[in-house]
Amino acid sequence: MGTEKRERQKLNRQQRLTELASEQRRSKTKKRVIQVVGAVAAAVLVALIFNVASGDDSTSTPPDDTAVDISLTDDSTVDAVNSTTLSSEPLTPVTTIPGTSITGDTPCPATDGSQARATKFEKAPPMCIDASKKYTAIFDTTEGKIIVDLDTAKTPKTVNNFVTLARYKYYDSTVVFRTDVSLDIIQGGGLTNTDDPGYTIEDEGTGFTYTEGDLAMARTGAPNSAGGQWFFVTGPKAAALDGQGTYVNFAKVTEGLDVVKNILALSAGEGALGGVPSRNVVINKVTITES
């Protein structure tokens, strides 16, 4: 009996020692977790204090030079309203017509619609329009037709660039990749906000204002950086761009303003782009008429 009793006592002591060891390990683990959490919390607090001290408040409105840029690229200085936080890629693949690249001087395209498609140009086009004539652009989109009168009196060079690209079928099978409800604009002129024709054009004037139905050129934060992208104004919020003044306003919607507004209404989500349409809005083609 004495031996059995001693064995039981020995087993009890071993079990107690095991339990104490387990409790010590749990205690150490808990302390480590608390230390790690405390360190992370401290780091976050320091970062917040630094950001506030440096004026980097991510919830505040960005400075004017970034808050309202209608940008073309992924440059962080020009993408406050059009980077790829929300993907600027089409929602589903869009079937496009292959385009050629033109090296050297850009010839004036055929005016009868027979010109082969070109999507890259080494040089900006020469003056290919007659500024004394009236030019109209017809956007055939998957959401309906939009017709605009192009302003050759005030912006002949910008109109010339747009007409030349349209006649080269540059805009055919592209998409509206941005629907920004914060600025009441929709933007297109490519498949993504990074597309360009390979050149830039001069800003044709300053001091532009933006009202419902306007069609203006998009650009980066740099002057004279517009190329092929454009945006339609759908409402009064675009007046926030008035202080910028160098998004050249070169046309006005005469038919299809309801289509433009309906496209903005497709906006889904928020991000640096301001929004993207919930379904592909394809520009089937842009036709130019003159009289």
C-alpha cells in the first residue's frame, strides 16, 4: 500500500508540474500578443500623428491641382480623379479593330469614311479642316447616339485634332472608362485612362468654364499634355474645374444629352477615378460631318 500511495503522489506531482508549465506558456504567449498589439497600436498612432503634423490627411480634400485634374495617365500627380484604384480596364473584353501606326508626318485622312484605322502617330496632324466650315461629331454608342457641334471659331486646332483622329477611326471600339459623379463628367477616348495617340497638342486658350453638355479635352497635370482623350460634362459639379481653365472646351452636345446623363448614372463604386460604369459603354464609332 505504501508503494501505491507513493506512486499516486508522484503522478499527482508530475501532473501538477505539467499544468503549471502549461499555464506559464499560456501566460508568456498572452504577454507576447499584448506586446505585439501594443507595438502595432503605437506605430499606427505615431503614423497618424506624423500625417496630421505634415498635413497628409487622407480624408481631406486634395489640393486643387490634384483634386480636379482630368488626367490621362497613372501618374500620381494627375490621377487624384482617375487612377486605377478602381480598375480602368473594361469590365469585359471589348472587340477592337486593329489599327496601324503612322511614322513621320501624319497625312490628312480621307473625309468620306474610307480611311483605314490608325491608333498611333509619331507626330500631331497638320491642319486638315477648313475652320470656316461647320463640323459635327456623331458618337454612336451602346447607350445611344450623342451629337455635338464642334467649335471651330474658338478652338480650331483642338477641333482639327479631334476630327483627324475620328476620321482615322481612332475612337472606334473604345469605351467610356470613367463615370465621375463627384464632378458630373464621363471620360473616354481609349480603352483605359492610359491610352494616347502618341503625341500631345497645345492648350488652345485658358479661362474655360464647364457647363452641362460641354465636350472638353482631358490632359495630365502638365500644360500642353492633351492628346486623344475627352470628357463630357453632365451637370453643375463640373464647375469645380473652372479654376483650372486649361481643359480645352471645344464642343457642345446638341442631341443626346440624356444619353450622356444616363451613362453617368451607370457609375458603380468610388475611387480615384471617381467611378467606372457598371457595364461596358462602347463608342462604336465617331462620324464627322461638315457643311
